[in-house]
Amino acid sequence: MSDTPHTDDDLAPIRESVRALCADFPGEYWRALDRERAYPTAFVAALTKAGFLAALIPEEYGGSGLTMRAAAAIMEEIHASGCNGAACHAQMYTMGTVLRHGSAAQKQQYLPAIASGDLRLQAFGVTEPTSGTDTLSLRTTATRDGDHYVINGQKIWTSRAEYSDLMLLLARTTPRDQVQKRTDGLSVFLVDMRAVKDHGLTIRPIRTMMNHATTEVFFDNMRVPADALVGEEGKGFRYILSGMNAERILIGSECIGDAKWFITRATAYAKERQVFGRPIGQNQGVQFPIATCYAQMRAAELMVHEAARLYEAGRDIGAEANMAKMLAADASWAAADMCVQTHGGFGFAEEFDIERKFRETRLYSVAPISTNLILSYLAEHVLGLPRSY
């Protein structure tokens, strides 16, 4: 599926390299991790060694200096190969906030180490139990105290916190009732979790329906150096928006990869499976759902490519990034459901990997942003309808 003619020719070598790497991590590797809810340490190490996790870090900091299109292709191929990039994509987009808004000292201290794999920046602390995706209502506070900030509060769905050295954290530095604009008063911190774990930082894992290594994180008078602040105090919400657009593009690419994997599996099975003396793929009742999912995937793929192109051009892509993520998530979920239906009872068998991928891809209709909120965003900001929330 990844070798179809519409694939960008200039990215073909990258795609081939990712597929070759992923071939060393077949289904049994992921099934074993899934049973134990274990972190894919060997897979992450291999991607790091190959330079793929440093795709968006400039060469001057030891990264690969690739484009967003290339980064999206990496994530797509990981998922199209039957692997899972959830442990990888955060490192690709969270560092962008440091790159764009961090000080020269922060960039020099952290980006080369992230690029080499000596440090992991895979944790993004934004969502809270009481506010969810209403980011501007978050309650975690950071109060200046001399040459430190004291942080109190809680985050939830902070994935990979147990396996990350650094966390990009959004906290309120000015009370909400003291800011002129709703978007003011939030600040970004680059927290070295190695220094504060069990010293004001507590991490508790949350078991979910898929192996996603997600957690809830508690801050109890956690002290971080003042130079952990990224950019200007109070401007943090603006800083993370561009990173969120990058996140949506990368996750949209993962969903395209998932959809391709499901369609490829369903097509192959429909050709091979014989019932009533003929391959089930000869029946239109089996053909049509597969073909429909292929068309849906292709349309979503074009939207993801367009969002990546506009991102590289420096355009405001709030609408495009959100549409790309939504359409790709819808396409991957439709393909997942179709693939299970095509396989019948075997779709539920662990050894086929379909039920694992089915659970994994379901996440993206909900996170990192719910489809409903994307529709609300488009209604208000694109169509000019009254604000609904």
C-alpha cells in the first residue's frame, strides 16, 4: 500500500528505510509488549539511532533537519508496517516549542542530547482532570520564588512520563482573573524530571485499553529553576499552538498508516479466504467495504499532505491541521472496523494483530483532540457560526 504511485518520490528513500527498520519489529514483538503493557525500548532505540526521532531538529543541533512532510512520512510508514509510533511522535513535535521559543542556552543544552537519544523529551503536560481540552481553564500554578518557580497541581493523560527525562509543562503563572486576554497568563516550562521525581513530582500509571504508557502526574510544591521557563512568562499558550498543529499532522499521518495496514490485511485475506468454494473477496459485500475504506483513506491522505505543505510554508493551518487529523482518524477507524468484519472471528484472534491495532487506532478519534471539538472549531472559525462553548 505504501508503494502506490501517489507516494511522494522524493521521500521514497526515507519510507524504504523506515520499512526496513520496522521489519525487525514484527507482530510478535508488539504482542509481547501489549500483554505486559511494556514500553518499546528496543524500537525507540532503533529509531533514535537511525535519526528518525530527530527528524525535525536542525542539523546544527545534531538532528536530521528534515521537513514536516518527511516527519509525517516516517510516522505513516511506522504504522503502515504494523508498528506503533505513540512512543515516538511526542519527541518529534514537543521539541518544536524549545526550538522556536527557547533561549540559546536551552537549545544548546537540550536539543543535541535529544537528537542523540541521551535525553528523552516525550512527556507533554497540558491536560487536567477538571479542564480536559479546555486548556485555558487549567489550574496547575507556577509561582516565582527567587530563582525558582514553585509548581502545584495535577495533569492527566501525560503519556510516557515514566520513560521520559524531560517534560514540557504548561502552567498558570498569572491568575485567570488578572489577565486581559483569556490566552494570557500561561507559561511553558521544560522540566528535568530526573531532578524532581519524588521531590514534588509523583507519577502514577493509568491502565487503558491499549498499551499507551499514559499517566497522571502530581506536582506538590515542586521547585524548578527559573531558567526552566521557555520564552516569556505568560505567553505559553501561544507557544504550544504551533506544536499542537504539528501534533495533529503527525497523528493524522499515523492514522493514514493504520488505514493502509488494515486495508492491505483485509485485501490479502479476502483474496485467500475460501468459503463456499470461492474467495470471499469475489463477493461485492466484501469488496465494497474495502474499496470504500480505500477511497476514504486516499481523501484523508491528501488533506494530511496539504496540511504538511502549508505548515512548511509557515501558514496559519489551524483549520487544515484539525481537518487532517479528524478525517484521517475517521478513515483509520472505518478501516479497522472493516478489517475485523472481513476477517470474521479471526479478526479477534491475538495472533493476527488486528485486534491490537483496532484498539490502538480507536484512540485517535478522541485524542489528542476530540472530533467534536474539531467540528466546533471549524463551525466557529471557518464557517462563522456562533461559538458553541
